[in-house]
Amino acid sequence: MQHHLHSTSRAGHKGWSAFARSLPVALVLSAGAAFVQASAAEIEVLGLGTFRPPTPERVASVPADLPFSKADLASGKWSFIVRYEDRTADSDFEPYVGRYGRAIHAFRLTVGSTTIDLPVDDAELIVSDGGLGFPERESIRIQTRAQTPYGTIQVGWIQTHQTASRMDLRGAPGLLASDAIPSPSVMAHLPTDRQFDRFLLVRVDSPSQVQPLLYLSSSQLSVSAKPAAGL
């Protein structure tokens, strides 16, 4: 079963069909001279894996209008697909934080046999090269959220790197040389020392409850990246 939680993608097209568009080369005029900006590439990150199913008691308490059925949650299987543009401009002025709020073109999540297309209006791609007040930590976060009748759903593919010595990782010393969007292979798999530093997160919160309605997190995923052109 497939659910659509959004109506419009950042590219201005509706639904998953926005992926089929081609991206034109932009012509930038400056000081009377014309410069050709390199054509942006659309990249697809794909993850497939498993999670520990919630307890039967927890599953029984999940709202009936949640898009994922009890069978979906009991399956322990999930996947995600994210499409992003690799030449998006950084909107954060902090020198070690790259915030690419318009980079995400689509975010699809499948739990069990149910697939939802998440909105990208509030999606973010954040690259921290020792920024955000934590010079000893690097991270790549692809995340989005949506308001629904049952509450707020948050989904994210999160990767972090921090050394045991808590050394300053800003610039060359770390795995990330800067806060620019890294290569597709790094977007899919930041080569951290610990598998648990890379995980997929799904959380559903209700304004009337302190505890989340649903919280799923797992590092048991196989993630890859490839150019999305021609798909």
C-alpha cells in the first residue's frame, strides 16, 4: 500500500514523477559576462534493512490511523529512498556547517508492505564538519518531518563520527574535509568506526502525549548511492 503525505515537491511537480525531469544548465550573467554553471546532478540514496519490531503491547497501542499496519511493524523490515541535488547552495553562514534545505527532492519510506512519500518542504540535508558547537564531531543528516492527523512523523538517515580522543575534526583531520555536500558514496556510508554511528530513525509524536506514539531506530541497513538520471 502506498500513501502520499505531500502534494508538491521542491521541483514544482507533483508526486514521485518529479524524479523523471531533467535539470537544465543554468546560465548566470554577472558584470556583463556570461558564465555557465555546471549542471547539477540528482543522486539517489537507497537503504534496505531490518529493525527490531515493537513489543505486541506497544503495537497494540499504535493509533489505527497510522499508515503502517500492525503487520508492517511486526515484519521488522523497512527501506528508504532519498533523492537530492548535489550542487545545492549552502544556506548556513557558519563555516563548519552546511545546511542544504532545498537539496532534497523526494523522501520515500517503506515499512513492511506500506510505502509513504514524505513531504520535502521541511526536509533538510545538514553536513557538520565539527560545527554546531561540537568540533570533535562530524555528521551527515538527511531528515524530514510531516504533520498528519495522527501526529508528527519524523524520518532521518543519520551518520555521525567522533573519535575516542575527542580531537578537533574541523577541516582536514576528520572524515569530512569541509561542510560541502560530500560524494554520493559518503552520503550513503560515512566510514565511521562503529556501525551504530549510522542509523535510520522513524518517530511519531502526538501533541497530547509525552512519550512518542512510535519510535523505530536501526543500524542494520545496507545503503548505497547512485546517479538518479535515466531512472
